[in-house]
Amino acid sequence: MSAQVETAIFDLLAKVPAGKSISPEEVARAVEPERWRRLLGHVRTVAVNLAKEERLVITRHGKPADPADFRGVYRLKLPAAGEAAEEE
């Protein structure tokens, strides 16, 4: 399931303009349209791992969030040149 979530994240990010983000809900719906809510925790886990590998940036309020310590609503985007996951 992790591979499906990771693929969905990068497929969705490839479809948005550079610098734009996607929501975890979009990822979950892409993987499991009927029962997407049950995947939200798994999407978060995969996103955190990708952010720690610096392949993805988790944002809160439009700013990079620390993947090891964030709460609430978040979005996902590709890192810009020279940008890594930073602490908020």
C-alpha cells in the first residue's frame, strides 16, 4: 500500500504547476476513491518518510513544516531547488 500512496503523491504533484501543493485527501482519493478516509493516516506516514528523505515538503500555512513534529492541516509539495524540509 505504501508504494501505491507514494506513486499517487508523485503522480498528483506532476499534474500541478511547479511550487503548488496537493492535499492528503487528494492522495487518499486517488488510491481508494470509495474508502479514502481510512487511508489518511497512511498518507501521512508515507509523506513524513518522504519528507525525511527530502523528496517531499510538508507545509502548514504555506511554510515548510518539520516532518517529525507537525499537527493539524497540512499539504504536500515537491521541494524547490535548494529547499529541504525545514522546521516551521
